[in-house]
Amino acid sequence: MAEATRILHTTLIPAFSQSPSPHLKLPFSHSQALFKKNPVRCSITTSNTDTSRSTNITQQQIPWGCDIDSPENAAALQKWLTQNGLPPQKMEIQKVEVGERGLVALKNIRKAEKLLFVPPSLFITADSEWSCPEAGEVLKRNNVPDWPLLATYLISEASFMNSSRWTNYISALPRQPYSLLYWTREELDRYLEASQIRERAIERINNVTGTYTDLRLRIFSKYPNLFPEEVFNMETFKWSFGILFSRLVRLPSMDGRVALVPWADMLNHSCEVDTFLDYDKSSQGVVFTTDRPYQPGEQVFISYGKKSNGELLLSYGFVPREGTNPRDSVELALSIKKSDKCYKEKLEALKKHGLSIPQCFPLQITGWPLELMAYAYLAVSPPSMSKQFDEMAAAASNKSTSKKDIRYPEIEEQALQFILDSCESSISKYNKFLQASGSMDLDITSPKQLNRKLFLKQLAVDLSTSERRILFRAQYILRRRLRDMRSGELKALTIFNGLLKYFK
């Protein structure tokens, strides 16, 4: 799939009252999200009496992107880009095995060679000119930050069809952006019940729903002539946010500006490369530098960032083959039992450092973070260690600058056992899903829906298999460490008992 490079806004969209930041969440908690995975074929009949739109929107359907394998739209995009300043390229859009379509080398490409050179005139940013200037002015006057503004911009430009400068680009975008935004709540619960990425998906869906709701209440309803509901609705916002999550690029050399970069966003991800898009001041265009050579006919790849398989599924809708992603991780859920004698004191210590009782920590094949061990110490610590609760909670927080590598030898065995129990509980959930997936009744009569359900199930199986693999590795390490500790204790006890016997 031709999805763009690393997106630093993984699940977060800024609130309107704040300046854009990749670390701010929306202040919404909408539990009922309206979302589907089916292609966004918005049956937008625009036979309303809106005079400002009537000349631009007809009763025909607005072309919200295209089928991903459309060669006509890809060819039209390539021609339009060339006509609008894209220099000659060593690559072209083709159907590919990895990603359905991508950029394929036409000539020999050397290692450390700069490619693309997409000029700023072909970027879509918060400063781009609107086909409907009045709509853009209203959003800027209301201090709408970049993400919601760009989402609205895409919808607006799509609605102007051939009158928009970006029609060739929009027509070449996926009609159905790949991301968990398009999984129903039932599908998330059914297929991702074992994975913590399910909670991230629900949070993202709620954020997008909340963003649209806020825009509709504060702005769209007050300017229906500029933002008719048949065009600016929840379904089209799912489409536009799906495009942003999977294709928006942050350019460090342009002061971190976010942009859609046509042509560059046709590059697919590989876990085996470590090269990213950025603005090159000398050539005045977006480029990337290859970290390996390519032969004619080979697909050219970039990295979407150091993301786990779950994060790649969340934004891009694919899961790398098991064992191929060195940055893969699984989130392990930990929680302190309410029956703990010091539950209230531990809760207060966690809250002081921005944490709650249930916490998730990333496990990798190579190990786990120091924060996880600190939380485990807190979870198993007895009342006699209450003076250390604050230190443990501070070390468990990634927001804290305090010492992380704390050790309490007297409770280390209990802490390791606590983590092991959590791993085994999580593994059992994966086992249950994977065992049931082989005989899972999809209960679908439509062949098209059946194909979709099979595709979602396969993605879930691939993700569950890769995440369970990491848990198995953690389980092995924990059991070995516990065995070594216990055998060491047994050996020491044997020596001690021998000495006692000798001196008697």
C-alpha cells in the first residue's frame, strides 16, 4: 500500500484551544463512534439550494479517491505532477507485491543517492490556497489547528472536483484509506480482543468523532452554505483523517511543519530500511537518501518510523511478516489489585506522577523498559516499604526525570513473578483467539463482505502471532531469571545448613 512516511501524530489530535502538538489529546470522550471499513462511497447527492456550491457540486458522486489498483488515476497523477514542477524521476508508480502500488526504480539507483525533489509548490499544508477561500478564512478565524484544518481542506477540495487544483491528487488517493478507523467496534472486539492496540484504535476513533462533532457544533452548523452536511459529515471525515493518519509527513528541516507530499506518499514501508523523508534546503524539495542500491524493476522503500506491528496496523492497515520488524513490541497490561492492603497509597503515588492503576508497558524481543520493573516493584511492595512508594511511582513514569534503574533485592523475585503472571495471562488471551480463529464463523452472505472479513481476520491473526511471539520470549527470560534466583537461594541455603551442621 502506498502510504506515506512516519507520522508523529500517531493517535493524537490537538484540541482547538491549544497550539498544534503531536503530544496533545482531544478533550472528548465519545463512546459511540460511527465508523465502517467499507470504502467511502459517500452517496453525496447535492441537489440542495446552496447557491455558493451549486456550480461546483453536481448530483454525481464526489470522487473520494480511487480503487488502489487504478492505473488510470496513477498515470493522471504522474502527468499532473510533471506539468506542475516535479522534476524527472528515476521511479514510477506501478502495481507491486508489497503494498498493492508503489514507486518502482526505472534506472539503477545508487546507495546514498537523493531521490524525489518534490517542490513546496506541490505540498498541501495549512497555508494552502482554498478553492473556497471563505471556508478557509472561517476555520483560521476560529483557530482550528493543522490536523482538523487539513482534514476539512481535503473534503472541501474533493467537493470542488475538477475545479480544484488538487483533483488529480485526490482522485489518486485510496478511496478506502487503510487504518483501524474503518473497523467497527464489533470487529475490534472480535478480532483484537487480545491486543492492547484495540484500546488505541478505540481512542483514535473517539478522537476523530470528537473532532468532527466539535467542528460541526462550533463552525459547520453556523455556516451551512460553506460546509453543507451532505459533504462535511462523519463519513467524509473518516476518509480525510484516514488519509492524514497514513500519509501526513512532519518535515524536521521545515521547523516540523506537517504536509501532504504528493508522489512522495506513494512510497511504501520496509522494516529493512532506515531512511525518511525530509526537506532538503539545498535542492529546495522533499527528498530521501537511499540506504541501499536498487536495480530497475525493484520497488523503492522508505521507513514510516520505528513503529511496532500494532502501530503499523493502527495507521496503515498492514502487519509485517512475523520476525521481520526489529522494532516490534507488544503492550503488556499491568494492574495493582484492589485487595492490596496499600491500594489507596499506591494509587496516590501513581497519580502524583501522572499514572493510573492500570498501565501498559512495551515489551520487545530484547527486553522491557525500566519503567515496567519499577511498576512491578510498586505492585508487590508490602506496607513496610510505604516510604519507597513515591520513588517507585516516579521511576515507573516516563514523564519523570528521576532515577529509573531502581532495585529492591528483597522483593525482586516477587516483582519478576508479577510480570510473569501478567505475561501468561496475556498469552492465554492470544491462545484463545488464535485457536478460535481457525473455525471462526464469519456469517457473511455477500462475497465482497466475506473477502473483507477474511482480510481483517488475517490481519488480526498476523498481529496476534507476532505479539504472542514477544510474550513467549519475555516468558522464557522471566522463568530463567526466576529459576536462577531460586537455585541460587537454594544453593546458599544448602551451604548455610551445612555450616550449621558442621559447627554443631
